[in-house]
Amino acid sequence: MSRIEKKSWKRIDWITLIIVFVLVGFGLISLANIMATPFSGQEQSLSDYMSKLNLEYVQRQAQNFLFGLAAMIIILVIDYQIYKPLISYVYIGNLALLALLFVVGEIRGGALGWFVLEQIDRALQPSELCKVTLIVLLSKVVSRAMDKDGGLKHFKDIVTCLVLCAIPAGIVIWQSDFGTAFVFIIILICIFFVGRISWKYIIAALVIAAIVFPICYLYLFDDYQRLRIDVFLNPDLDPLNAGYNVSRSKIAIGSGQMWGKGYFTEGTLAQLRFVPHRNTDFIFSGIGEGLGFVGGAALIITYFLLAFRWLWIAIKAKDNFGTCLVVGSIGMLIAHVFENIGMTIGLMPVTGIPLPFISYGGSNMLTNMLCVGIVLNVWMRRLQKKDGFNQTKLRL
């Protein structure tokens, strides 16, 4: 390792790491509370409490985090400039995995998106990894345009980005995974913003979306997908079927009121299995019930602190490629938080998007930790000499 690289390791952004570790630790505690056998209120000793805990999910999630941590360290070792020549091959491999799902994939939650690895009792969701791939690839294209022309000024560059995003988005929509397609679009919008795209293209995109969405709703969406949108617009339309999860989630969150019922206490709805998918997509309902409005607000503030820290790192990046990488990661983080929490309180349609660092799941944890690794990589190398490009650094 060179002398410069050794100095770079001393520049780890501990603020990011501390926030991430706090979120992961809080997620493990929340999982332990939500998956516990209902407490009776008669527990006296620590052993009484421990006997009620179902730690299987906690242990597996801790393993997911350790695996993601190892992947993050590998990402840190590699200078992020090396991502550029490799990312096209990774993108093609990712598309191949998404296509392979049509042959050997498994349907979960109405979406075809999983490879089941029975030998190790795990499942892999390629669309999660595709989010990171898309961030790097779009950052490469947009930063190249910024280095050369000062921004996305040529229609060819814009079309290239749209096609690179549309291909995986089209595949996951075909697999009925609209939540992931939503995240892809948010990532694209955020990186386009960094690339100083003209407002005329934004207006044109909004007009096209306004035309395409009704067509998709009428002719491309499945019946259950149309029903989810209808229930989102009218929650009382089907409270016992399509609106069942959301209605139960809102009851659980509302029962927490201002301060919550507390964790590991008697009679919580989460422990009584009142809310479906309480350990994955609807884990925020258990958090809202246990910690109330104050706890839920504190969690949201923590996410935004992480996002603002990453925004500062994006501003301080040594080049446009680094800035785009970090802003794309911010887009993915905010899209997940906004969609997941909005879904549990009835402000967004149900799409199956997990809560970053907290929801149970290996693929999502790996994706989050890879993004953390990319952000830390950009921060570590911010003081190294820039490449020989004509840099037109973004000023926010």
C-alpha cells in the first residue's frame, strides 16, 4: 500500500460510520422486539425476558450486516476511479441475472425477483444490487459529460442515461417490482440534477410520464397492481384485501401515540402478529407503536442527518465522478426511506421497499453497505491529486 493510500485510510468519515452503526444496532433491537413471543407482564428476571425472545432473525440479520461490512471494506480498498472501466461489465452481468429470474426465479410478495440458495438457506435479489450498479454507471456517463462540456448539454448523453436506466427498470416492471423501478428513477433524477440538465428536458419528461402512466395503468399493470393504486387513492375501497396491510399498520402506529408503548412490553400489536411483514417492509409500524411519534420522528431525523452528511461529502469530492456517486447514493437512501415510511402510514402505494439498515434482508443490507463503502471511498480520497481531465466541479 502506497504512502498516499495509508494517509487516505486515516480520513475515514467516522460520522457516517457512527450513524450507520446506530441504525443497524437500532434495527437489531427492533427486530428482537417485533419477533418476540408476546410478553405477559409477569416476567421478573432476565432469563424470563430472554425466553420470550426469538433471536433467529436477529442473528441472521447480524450475519447480513457482517457480510455487508466485509463488502464495504473491499469497496474501500479499491480507488473509486477503477470502477469506471469495470462497471459496464458489471452492468451486463446484472442484466443477465435479472433475465435469469424468468427461468429460475421465485415469486415473493407478488414480484418475480429472487434466487433461492437452498444450500446456504439464503435468497438473493439481483434488483437490489442493480441499484448500486446503476449509480456507478450513470455517474460515469454524467461525470464524463461534465468534464467535457460542463454538464449534460448533448441530447446523446441524456438518451444514453435514459436507456441505461430504462432497461433494468423495464425488466423489474415486467417482474411486477414497481418499487425498485421507482428507486431507479429517483437515482436517475438525482444524478441528472448534478449534471445540470436543462429544464426543458425535465418538463418534457414530466409530460411523457403524464401520458405513459395512464396507458400503463390501463393496459400493462396487473389487476393487483391497479388495485394497489386504487386503494392508495381510496383506502376504504378494499380494507380486508389490498388495503389490509396498510390499515393494520396505521392502527399499530396510531396506538403508539406520542411516546409509544415501549419495547419488550406487554400487549404490543407487533408481537401479536397484528401487522403482516412486520420484520421487513412494515417494520416501521412496530417502531411507531413501540416508540411513538417521538421515536419515529427521531429515526427520520437520523436518516436525514446521514443524507446531509453525504451531501457535504458530495460537495467536497475531488471530481465530478465522486460527486455523482455520492448524490446517487443519497437518492437511493431517500427513495427507500420516503417510500417505506410513506407506505406504512398510507401516503404511498405498497411496493415492497425495505427500510435501509433496519428491515430484515440480506440483499438490501448488502446494497446499503456497498453504498456506504462508495461514499467513504470518495471522502477518503478527496485530497488526492485529480486526474488529468478538464474538471468543472459542481458547486452546490
